Amino acid sequence: MEWFTREAALVLVLGSAFAFCLTYTFEYFIKHTDQQQKNTKRYLRLPVFYRFAGFFLLSTIPMVFLGDAYISFHKNGIVSYPDLSVYLVSLILFLAGTLLILYCKNYKIVLEQDAILSRGVFRKQKRIFWDEVRSVRFERSAFFLSDGREEIEVVTILSGFEAFLSTLEESIASDLYEEAFQDYEQFLKKP
């Protein structure tokens, strides 16, 4: 196997070690954060699939470098350093994977006994007390709760969304959410 030279083995080992370290680090932070949840609060998060998509993007980085080394060997007969475009593609994969993982890890809706809290990477933290909710509406596959000053968006793809619906029914007056629930029912009936 002439294409499997010392340089190719080095690229493969270093790329795999780098991807493993990133994956292990992010997985540790996700598990550590999830274990800190309190019993009095309910957390709504994006589905785990999005985190796995981020890990998949990160794991493709060594494959890109290995594929480039393999192709360059078959074209030139020697393994050379990757082109600038390979570094650019790897950088894009790294940024996309990292942002996806961080966004999924930090985006959450917290249902407390007396309030709803919204946290995210690219947004400020918002809290609305249940007794201060002035309007609830459903638009574009999301519920919007407002107290006149702040507005919190709760999308329907969050894991534990049913807990939000039951907490909403228990915590605020029915005249505030009836129309939003009707719109949600119509949304569910659409093909």
C-alpha cells in the first residue's frame, strides 16, 4: 500500500484524535449540564438529533483530510499537504458543528412553578411570571407568550413540549390561551 505513507498515517491519527477530543469534551459538558437539573423545574430542549448532527459535522473533518491525502496520492504519487480549499471546508464544518452543538446545549425553555424562562446562546435571558402573562398566540409552529414588555417563543419541536402545554393550561386563565390552542389544533391538522 504505497498511498499509506507515514504522513498519511500521521494525518489520520491526528485528525481522529482531534475529532475524538472535541466529541468527548462536548458530550461531557452536555451530560454534566443535564445532571444539574432541579426537580422543581422542567426543561424543554431541542431534540438530541441536532446535537448528533453537530457531532457528525465535526467527525467529518478527519475524513475530509484523509480523502484529500488519498486523492492527492493517486494523482501525484505522493502525499502532499492539503489544499487551501480543504482547510476552508474543514473550518466551515468545524464552525457549523460547534455552533450547532453550543446552540442546542444552551437553548432551553425552563418551566418553573411561578414563571417561564427562556435561555439561549444568541439571545438575552427572558422571564415571564405566569400571573403576568397578558397574551398567548400561536404562529408559524410556535407559541408566543407576552407580558407587555417581554415575549417568549416556544417552538413545537422542543422535547417535552407536552409539559409546556399542560403547564400553560394549569398556570394561566383559559381565555388567554383558547384561541392559541385552536390555532395549534389547526396547525396539527395541516398535511
